Amino acid sequence: MFTGIVTAIGTIISAQQRGDLRLRISAPLDPARIDIGASIACSGVCLTVVDRGGQASNDQNDAWFDVDVSAESVSRTRPDMWAEGQRLNIEPSLRMGDELGGHIVTGHVDSIGEVVLAETSGDSWRVVIRARAEMAPFIAEKGSITVDGVSLTVNDVRDRPDKSCDFMLNIIPHTGEVTTLGALQPGSQVNLEIDVLARYLKRMQSVM
């Protein structure tokens, strides 16, 4: 379980296609606090740590960890994210006693969205993302959504004739600096995870 509060930006330093895709990701983390077998979210995707090493560093990506990405995970996430050199939003799994600062995030990507607008608005970054028709019923104004692993609040939703929707986010300077979201541009694709409460409410309505 995660909260959507990103703690570091990691970089894929190697990607090897075995039976699954083996990634080595460098990040400014303390490897002593990364347990083998632990879950870690990489741009919204829950993965299992299979190895780790390096040294703790706040300024440089001297620590690293390895994960295996299944073909299923690759098929459900944005297509450009698993290549060497790609930057990922990193969040270790929630520990007992940690602050729940965002919202409950599972690390299971529901769909891929596309940025249709990205512009400055005051000091912030105004981003509009187009969600597919199957996602639209789960997105609500002032509700929560996870974009590339980041917990955000939906400011506005506009439904489209094809039943897809455009939803607007306001990304403050701090969030833009400590995550990859500050680099979003029109045409960028992002991983989306709906609020888990919306998922269960939709299921309850379908069986009533």
C-alpha cells in the first residue's frame, strides 16, 4: 500500500529482457532501508525489490535496487517508461506509523492517460489529461487520482461525446520539482490509478 507521496526520483540505469524485464534503478535512497522482497512503487507501478546495493546519499543516485517487470505490467503501463535513462517517481511502501499524506494507492495502474494541455498558471503548472471512456466514471471534481504514482486532486472534469473525459490538475512548484510531473507536455502519456473508494462504489452500483 502507498500514499502517492513521492520520496525520490529514480533513473533506470539498465534494462535487461530475460523471462521478464529486469531493471536496475538508481535513486537517492538508503539501501539499508530497502528490504529484499519489499514493495516499491515506480511511477505508480507496484514492483518487488529483488536486489539492492550502493551507498546512502541525499545528493546523488548512489543507491540502486533491482526489480522484475512482468509482460502484464509492461502492457498496462505507458510504453516509454521502461527504457534505460527514463526517470521514475519512487515511493517505498507504507510502513506502520507513517503519515498518510496523500490517499490510499495500491500501485495497480488502471489505464493510460494523455496530456492535452500543460501551461503555467501563476507559479503552478496547469495540466489537463484525457482519460479513456472506461476511466471517466471514476473521475470526479475534488476527488483523488494517482498520476505516474503521484497523489493529486482533480480540479475540474469535462465529459466528451465519446464518453472519455478531460480532467484538470494544478501542480504546485514543489510537486513539479520533486516528481517527474513538472516535465509533462502535450502528448505525454501517464499512468493513471483511480481512487480505490471509487472502484468499490462502482462495483457496488453494478450489482445492486
